[in-house]
Amino acid sequence: MKTLIIIQARMGSSRLPGKVLMPLGDTVVLDYVVSRCQQVEEIDEVVVATSTLMQDDAIENWCQKRYVSCFRGSEGDVLARYYECAKPYQPDYVIRVTADCPFVDYELADQIVGAMKAEPSDIVIVEGELPRGLVVEMVSFSALEYIYHHGKEPRHREHVTYYAYEFPSEFRRTYVQAPKDICQPQLRITLDTEEDYQLCAAVANHFKGNRLVRSSEVVQFLLAHPDVAKLNAHVQQKPVV
């Protein structure tokens, strides 16, 4: 079972430009994401997929200095970027991660990989209401290829797997139950605004730059420190259109 993790990352962001290379703990946001993805078991490669825009040279340079694989493709057509990044590897499965999730749950990712191995399908569905920013998505490469050819709307091209959720009958699904200790949907542990950054920085500083702090510990910290959790509680996620 050949599995590829693709981390989508770009410097362009309407609400927080350059966020993926902003300082966090004793390093930068992207380092957290890559380091945590590298902890996922039974993974063959972790690749950062960025755009061909000049502003994203910084991401490629960061990857080169740290011997992290990097692919460059379309900025707007993220689905094409994923498909073209994955195709040369010919993986059985692709895990999608976004670089604005510095505390992505690699332990839950292990569960997802294990479930797909035990019950092969087109896509893993995680059951349970999680904080935004912890979960990964896993699809078969054949499903990704199908979505690439059939997803025509802008929302399909931007959000990669959205077509599979919009047309569930076209895909075989494997289900994973998220651990109860991280099912706290009121929390927001992602990076899209300055307020999000303040929260993530507070978490990183509390755990003294530990890039591999367990996501469950991050959740428990925020529950125990409502003053930190409320920093971005008012932030609304941009709707899918």
C-alpha cells in the first residue's frame, strides 16, 4: 500500500499573507506541519505542493534547505496541483494536508491509514465533530484521478476532495471514529487570520516549541485556558462557493 502525503502550501492568502512561513515556536508554521506529517506511520513520501508563482519561491527554498520534496503547480486549480504532484509516484493512496494546520493530528492520521488498509475504499470519512485544523483526508489515487476528471466547478478545483462529499454515491467509503477527547468542534486550531496566529503562537509557546505535541494535549490546553481559546472564537470560516 503505497501512500503519499501531499501538503498544499502557498504564500498568497487574502487574510494572512505568508502565513505558512510565519514564526511559530522555535521554527516556522510549515516546519510544524511537515514534521508532524513525517510521524505518520506507513507513509512513503511527504511532499509540499506549492504554486509556480514567484512569491512561492520561498516555500521551495525552505524545502530544498531541509531536503523536503517539493512540487510546483497551479495556484488556483489546487485539484490539478494535487493530481499532477501525485501522478509520478503512482501511489495507491493520497493523504491531503493543508499547511495552515500546524497541529494536525498525526495519531488520528495513523488511525485513518490503518482503517484504509483494513478496509480499502475510495475515501475515509472521519465521524465526530473535531476542531478545525486537526484532521487529514485520505483518498485512493484512483478516486483522486476520477475527481480530477469529473470535478468541473470552481469549488471542486479549489477544495480537492469536495466533489467526493458532494456526490457520495460515486465513492466507496471507509469510516473512522474520532477519539472523544478531541471532539471539541467549538475550538479552532487552524491558521487563517491574525487571531488564529495568536492562538497557535500561544499553544506553541506553552509547549516550548515541541512540534510533535499530541493534538489531544493541545485540545486539553485550550479547554483549560478559555482565555486563549477565545482569541479566535469569533472567526468565521470562509464559505465554500
